[in-house]
Amino acid sequence: MSEPYEIIISPFEVYLAPVGESFPDVDETPAGNWVKLGTNGKYNYSEDGITVTHEQEIFEKRTLGSTGPVKVARTSEGLTIAFVLDDVSMEHYAKVLNNASVTDTPAGAGTPGTRDIKLRQGPSVSLFALLCKGASPYGDNWNMQYEVPVAYQSENPAPVFSKGESAGLACRFTAIEDPNAATEAERFGHLVAQDDDAT
């Protein structure tokens, strides 16, 4: 990425892991239980990109003698990371569909090999740790990453199979508060941007 670095024109990539998985340092490639969503990561996301939304609802108190608000309070907030995954391979479809299990049946005499996922999700909602990683606003070849300790897939995937368009899975990962966070401010996680090389 070239200057000005603070203007980011670069795709990010999403990784999922079990809740409680340690986040990698910002200059490291995710390893361990981190799984990149999409067989080829950013090459499997639609051109609309990844949208990070910081939601909030604000209560404004007005009084009889004022024309404007005299006090405000945040009554609700949320964090979502949304994109369209252009990868309907069973392994990635399963992640989006409540982290379903993939059954791989090898070919046999007179029967083809198959991969299968069950389509009913049931009442339990799968939770993930989520990492969204891309370019830093502070320099070339540095990274920035959203570290969300607990999230779930809240979108209704609706792939359309047609000629002239690729089938995509709409994804929206919604953060829920991490009860094990060290402070109240960390309950949705961190946004970390690299600004120097390790010594």
C-alpha cells in the first residue's frame, strides 16, 4: 500500500476460531485454530467488501426550557462485521450455517464420494472468536486487525444460483459482550493497528 497510508484501499480477511482462542500479534499470520473464511480468503469475498458497523442508540434528554438536548446517554450499542462470501464449498458453507459439521463420505463401489451438511440449525447458536485483518493506516506492509472475542453469524444466507452471477452467502457476524474481558471497554474486543516493526 502506498502513501497516504491512512487512506486504506485494501481488502481485509476474516478468520474464525473457537471462543477463547488467543489472538495473534498484529504482525503474525493467524495459526493454531484460526480458520480463514473462504478457500482463498479475500479472493472469495464480493467486491462490496467488508463493512464494520459500530451501532448505537442514544437517548437525548430535553427539558421544558431547552430547545436542544441537555444530556445524552448511550442506551444500546453493537458491533457487526458483514460481507458476502463467494464460496459455497461445504466447509465454508457449514461455518456460515451455525458451524455445522461436514460429513465426508469416500467413494465406494457404485457410489460417488460426497460431502454433506445438515440444513436445520436448531435452537443453539454457535459462537466464534473473530479476527478481521488488513492494512494498517501507519505504514506499508503493516497490519491492522479487529479482535472480537465472541461473535455469532446473524445474517440469513440466501445464495442465488443463476447464470451470469456467482452464488454468495451473506454473512453478518455480530459481537456479543465477553464476560471474561479485563475491563468494560474490552467486552467487544480491540482494534489494533501496527505502527512499527518488532525489535
